[in-house]
Amino acid sequence: MNKIVTIERKLQATGEWETMGAFSFAEDGAIGEIQGDPEWLMDLKFVDREAGGPVTHDSHPEAWLRQLSREYNGPTRRLTIEPNPEEV
């Protein structure tokens, strides 16, 4: 099932969350634009212990998404992953 991934940052002045970007993420690792340009995401690589080494969005989609979630969740930024409502 395709997912919708949203990355937000917390604004220091107001404490409100602002969307930095949103993209679709397919089971095969394909990334599609929803809001903002997801091109920078396609260049991200992580090292994942469970996968046994480097992962990219197209080599190990679930491991890459797991690492992206770890990287972009914290006190000033957050990442949410939801099912694509068009497929539910």
C-alpha cells in the first residue's frame, strides 16, 4: 500500500507546526510529489543495521523509511506516515 509521508517543523516564534513537504511513498520505494519538491529526499542514504548496511529509498524502501522517520522526529520536527486515502 502506498503511504503519504509529511515532514513538519516547529516554528520557534509561535510553537505551531509548519509543513516542510509531503510526498507519496510506494511499496517499491518510488517517491511522488504532493507538496514541495521531494528531490532532496531521493538523495538521502542511511546505514541500517537490520538491512546490514547502506539503504536508499529504492534499494530497501521500508528500512529507508524507518531511518527517515528516526531522523526527522524530535522536538522541533516531526514526520508522519499515513495510508494513502485514495487506496483505502
